[in-house]
Amino acid sequence: MDLRELTDAVRRHIRIVVAVVVLAAVVAGLFVVFRKETRPPDKYRAVATVQIPARAALISGDRPTQPAAEVPQGMPGQLLRGQTSMALSSPVRLKALSGAGIPANDTSVSFGAALNGIGDTITLSVTSNSAETTKKVIGSYVQAFQEARRAVSAQAIQAAQQGAQGELDKLQSRRSALEAQLRQKLIALPPVVLAPTATPGSNQSGGNAQQQQQQPVPSIPPGTDTDSTLMLFERNALANRIVQLQLSYADALVNSNVPNAYAEVLDQSGAALVAGQTKSPIVPVGIIMLVGLALGLGLAVLVDRRDQTIRSVKVASATLSAPLLSTIPAPRRARPEYAVLERPDSRRSAAFRKLAATCVATDRLPRAIMVSTPEGDTYDDVAANFAAALASLGLQVALVATSPRQSWYLERFTIPVEMESDFGALLEEAHDGRFNGWARRRLAWTDLTPNLVVVPPAPDSALSVPLDGLPPFLDGLEKSGIDITVIAGPSLLEDANATIVAWETRTVLWAVQVGAVHRRAASEAAARLELASVDPFGVVMVGAPEA
């Protein structure tokens, strides 16, 4: 579907589009009225800044940072990573709520945690609907975070104790074995020389040269062989190492009573008000209106695609196998009228005059033409105004009414009283050979135009009489000075004799009202004309936009 077809579909079903857009506007209005117009509940936020040790890192790849708190000796490596996850972990949050006396299922309290760029400061935050609750929870949150870090320290201390205990057992076993060997070689074992600098928590990860320098020299009895000397040195080193491990074990045992959190609270703010904000309705209202417009356009196109009636000049011309001659605005008045005669300055009058001029310019306009439609009564209005438009061009025109429904043709006309005749009576006279060149004097005339006369309709269907009187009837009109006879109908598919009238006139002008003729009916009517060897003169579309 191209843009023109889309535009035509929307124009034909503009009421659907308008209705859907209006409905969307109503929905948008209800949204604005019934949405929560009051400001969202106020929130209160408290923030605590906690300093934690961090290692020096590089900024931009080359400039080292200097954290405010360096990593102390003995601090577990687990406290150097994952601090945000630890602060936001479920156990820490639940402990914070529990410490503040808040139920664990209270969803109005939210927690936040963020490290600074260096990693030596973590900012903890608590947000809730109550200033008092926020103030309670922030303190409990800081304590829960510190306790979580202490738990990590306690685990590290416990692991260190277990490691020291195992190492002590191995070292003491080795010392006992050495001393047993030395007693077999020496009369008496010299005393152990302990290093005065052996302190708990000292760094034992240095190089071998540094450890050898720190080790004291044992007493070697004179005359001791080389193997015994080496064993005395190993015994002395083991004794010093055992003392260091014993001191470290004792120090860890003391620290396990109060594990270090390695965290210092620098600042803790009170509960600050975070005002709620009401979102503007412009965006959702705009979305609702756009969706409504899109739905309206889509529904219009869908209805147009499912509609099998003729609604475009392109379809009408193709289905009826006839060229489009003109488009006529749809009548806006309930009462039918001669727009050409009564309102000559109207758009409909101009359209009919354009149609008449086009027909005359084709040089194919016959002496008699039938104005019909596959179904409906659109031809009533078209035939009357087409005849009036031809008369306005100076042609002598006779308009033949074929149905009592067309009696409005005579509202502005005068029928000769002394010789009143209708279409049925005139057909009988023509059939009997009594219709002569004085026929025009017996037809209705009007002072609106001297070039138009009307053949009144019969009280019943005029086509109930033998139609072989139609040719002499048309000949009589031609002899009386009529240039063109316009026969108004009947509908080709709704009257059994309509095809005979079309065959005798040999020319049919199709009048199609937009949305009033089904495509199947139009195809059937065109097929009938083709079988009767009748030429479709053209198509007049009523209610279609100007071509």
C-alpha cells in the first residue's frame, strides 16, 4: 500500500480514526485524573564514611596513590577485596535491621555501599520512609559491617593458630630426634642460645641470608666433629623457631578474644530528607495519544482492506471497464435537488458542468444515454444534474424519469395541463406510432432553463409496458428538437428490464456512490453490458476526492 492509498483509506474511514483518537484522549485524561497526583512519600537518607586499609595502586597507569590507611601487618588479605559485596550481603543487611529492631521483611529500608577511587574509604548509606528508622539503621549497619570484617579476622586468626600448632608439633619432634642423636656423640648438650629479637608476628618471609644473619650462633664444645656441629646449629635454629611460633600462637590466642575489624568510622551523618518528585504526565500522555493515532490508522486500513465495496476511482474504473469522467462531491442535503439549477455556484454544480463539458468534448456523446448503477439509486441525482449541466451548455436535453421515486424531478417544472402525459403513456403512444414531432410540447418545462424538459414518471413502473416502444420514442424526441435524451436508470442488477434499456440506448454512464456498490455486483453488471454489446461511456464517482 502506497502513501496515496493509505491517505485514501484514512479519508474514507476518517470517523474510525477520529473515534479511536478521541478514545485515546479519554484514556489519557483518565490517566491524568486518576494517577497518583500527590508527591511520592518522602525518603530519609543517612550516610556513614568508613576508612579501611588499602594497598597503593596506580592512577592512569603511572602515578601511584597513597591510601590514607596502609595495610597493617597481619591483616587478612580477604579484607582487601570484595568490601562492597560484603557490605551489601544478606547477613550484613539482616543484622543491621535486627540491631535496629526492624523486621527482616520490611521493604521500606534500602542499603547502599560504594568505594572511593583509591579504595581506602567505603560509604555506607541507608534510606527509608522514617527519619528515626534511618538514624537507627545506619548505626546498626556500620556495626554489622565492622562485625563482618572482624569475623574475617577471627577466621584468619584461627587458621594461623591451627597452622602454628601443626608446625610446632613437627619442629619439636625434629628437635627431640636431634638431641637424641647428639647425646650419643656428646657427653653433655650445650645450652640453647635464643635470639633477643625473636618477637611474635615478625616477618618470616624474608630471604635465607637475612634469616641466617638473625640466627644466633650456638655454643660448640671443643673437639666436636663436623656432623655434630651442624646438628647443634640445626638444634639451636629449631629452638629459636619454636620460641617464635609459641609467641605467635600466644599472641593469636590473645587477639582471638577481640579480633581487629581494621575499619575506622570517619563520619556518620544524620537522616537527611530526600523529597519525592512527581513525574510529568506529558510523556505517558504523548505515548497514549500516539498509540491511539497508530491504532486508528491501522484500524482504518484494516477496515478498508476488508471492505469489498468500491471506494476508489481506480477500483471503479477497473471493475466497470470504463474510464473515469468525473468525481462529484456527495450531496449534503437530505432533499434531492438540481444543484446545477438551484445552486449554480456550488462545488457540486461545478463538478456536473465539468462532467458535461468532458462528455461533449469526447465527440462520442450519443443521442440517448442511460445513467445507471449496478445497485442502489445513485443514478437519480446524477442523471438529473447531468441533464441540467448539458442543458446549461446550450444543448436541448430531455430527462426521462423511470421510477415514481424520481417525481422530485418535477418540483420546479410545469406540466402542460391540457396534454398531461407520463413515460408509460408516451411509450404506449410510441409503440402504436402516435408519438410525433410535437412531443416536446407535451413534456414538463421550467423557467430555470429553456433547454431542459422532463418526461414525468409513470405512477407504476414504466418498464412494465413493452419496451419496443423505446426506439420510436427516442426518434420522436429527436424529431422534436431534442439533442440528447438522458434516461435515469433503472439499476442494472435490480430491474430485469434494465439490460434491455441499456441495449436499446447502446450507451451507459455509470454512477457509483463511494461505499454503496459491491465489487462483485459491479463486475456482474459490467459482464452483462459486455454480453449485450453495450459500450460503457464512463464512470462518475460520487463522494470521491477530486481526481
